Amino acid sequence: MALSHKHIAPQENTDQHAEGIAASGFNPGSDISRPSILFVSMCVPNPPEKGEKIRSFHLIHRLAKQYQVHLVCFARNDLEVAAAHGLQNICSSVYVEKLSSVAAVIRGGFRLTVGGCLNAGYYWSPRMKQYVDNLTRHSDVRATLVFAAVMTPYAPKSIPVLLDMQDVDSEKWFAYAASRRPGFLYRLEAKRLRNFERECAHTAQCTVLTTRNEELLLSTFVPGVRTAYLENGVDVEYFNGMAGTLPGSFAGRRFIAFIGTMNYYPNIDGCQWFARDIFPSLRRQDPALEFLIIGKQPVKEVREMEAIDGVIVTGGVEDVRPFIAGARALVAPLRIARGIQNKVLECLAMGRKSFVSDAVARTFGSLLPHGVVACATNSDFVRELASESERKPECDPEIRRAACTRFSWGQNLQIMAKELENVIAVGRCAGGGEHL
């Protein structure tokens, strides 16, 4: 069926919990000679400011050079809705649905009580599914790229699927079960999510992970499916190694820094461990040394860490680069870590060492990047950081050069582009896969 420039009108809102819907028609400037793909995402792939947004941002910009991209995604607030529409200049159409956290939790909880997966229920919207089905009836979409397993139910059954699972998220939930209460509920969701991930991998023509470790883990419970892995990249032009100027209140101070979103449990847990069990020993050796926890949305448990001598919670900052360049050391002491930590890549691109826990080190597989220092114990952190904090902060060109080589978006995204070509070819030859 030839692609039409017909506007795909949003359907009437049948979901009483939806907070807001925004949709745009086809971009009249799009090149209809390029094949069309559907990109369904759990997040708005814009701007590249955190976690999954970084990967999806670079991915959608790469694919938009080769395909007409129809974007369907969830937003958390009005700013993210606006950011989604900022992609209209590269996408053929954009549909964004604002996700009500309260309603999503209710849906997810209900799904869990009736034998389903909480995570899948959290991201389920009949309205979004109706929109996707309507869109694909009017457009010659050759493949669906699913960004995160929870979005797989939106993939039309007649169109082949490339799943960017990124991480085996169920493994994180098993880790939660061992460290959070109520453990039995986390364990239940971990089992349900693992079954769901198994179904998603069978749905897709290929499943892509962020690391070789994640790929091997998936293969232990979904043998025989096609997989690949694509390590994240880093914006080496933005994280260019230049020092910049620290805000006046931080100029001249000696500090160790952690950078990350501070309402995310693995970040909270890691900072608590470091602030309570490791940093006091460093502070006793060097009373002027401070520990800065830098990141948006610090929750109560994070703010409470300021009661520890020398710990400062900054909240979000306008530019993290001066803090990376000005820190005596950068730490990533996560005890629960999946995929690749963008915070570590950004430090390396700035030519700075990153002192990481064993859990973070393992995410890089057998080849630890140049500049990553693995610390297995509290005493390892104290020994390495005591030495490092005596040195003047500076960019190490060898660390930066190695990061620019291994974590190049241009190079690494070629893997996804090639897998998408393969999926489209499979669709031409054999038709689509099954859907959940």
C-alpha cells in the first residue's frame, strides 16, 4: 500500500485515566521515497538528558536519516509532550500520550493481582493501541522498532519487530527482592516480568541489548532467539574534556561527586552506601573533602544524607560538565546495576577516571574501559579515592581517546541500522511475527 499524507486523527478518549493526548499528522516535508517504520517508545526520545532518553534520542535521529519514522511514545508531563513535538521536524508523524503516574500504578497493580505483569500494565493504554492500529492501516510501515519490552504489546502482528530491550529488567527486580520490602512482591513481579520478557523476545525477529552480559543473560531463559548487543555511545563533542567554570559557591572546593537522577532506587541505594560506609573514612583523612550528590529530583532519603558531615545534595544543575572536570574524583558505587551507566561514559569522555563498584564494572563485560577503576570493597574505595583526591583535577587524553573510540554513537548505531535492515528483509520474504 502506498504511503498517504492523510492525517491520522486521534481516537475518542476511551481511557478515563488519560491526563492528556497530543498527536500530529504527517510531516509534509517528509521524503515519501524512504520506507516507513514505526518507533514505539516508553519515553520521549528528546532531549538526551537521562538514561533511556539518551539512547532513544540518538537512535531516532540516526534512523530518521534513512526512514520515515512514525513516533509513538509516552510523556510524563507537559514539558515532555512539548519535547516530543520538537521531533516533528525529523519524524513523519508524532503521537505522544501523557502518562498519569497514579492511574498507571493502579493499572499495573490491577494487572499484577489478576496474574499479569505490573510493568506491562503500567504502560498499557487502549487508546495508544487504537492509534497505532489506525496508523498502520493507513501507512505502509515496513517494521516496528520497539524501545523497551513493555512497549511490545503495541507492535501490530502483521509487521516484523526489532526489539531494543536494552536491559533484562527482570534481573533488577530480582535484586530488588533481595534488598527491598516487601520482598515477596518484588520477587513476584520479577517472575512475571521474566515471563513477559520471554514472550517479547519470541515476538521479535531480533532482540537488542546494551551489553554482551545482558545478551548472555537473556539467552539463559530464551534460548534460540536472534539477539545482538549495542553498547551506548556518548556525545563526545558536548563532553569535550574542557573544564568550564564551576558555580561560584563551589569554586575552589575539594569534592568527590556522584551524578545521576536521584529518585531512582539504585542511585539512592548506591549513594547511601557511599555516604554512610565509605565517605566518613575519607573525611577523617581529609576534613576539607566533600561528597556532592548531583542530580534532579532528590527524594527525602537523599536529602537526609546531608546530615552526614561533608555530604552536600545539590539537586539538578544547569551543566554537569564543570562538576565532572572540577571533581577530585567521580564515583559510581551502585550495588544494583543493569546495562551501561551513562554517567560513567560521560566521565570517561571528559578524560576523567570513574571509580565504580563491582556491579557497575561487570556491566562492561570482560573488557573494562580505560579509566574505569573497579572497587570491590569499602577499603578499595577508600584507598583509591584517598590517593586520587590528592591530585589536581585534569583531563587525561588517553582516557578520553579510548572512550571516543569505543563509545561512538556513529559507530555503534550501525549495529541497530543493520539489524533493522535484516528485519525489514525478513518481513518482505516471510511476513510479520506474532504479537502479545
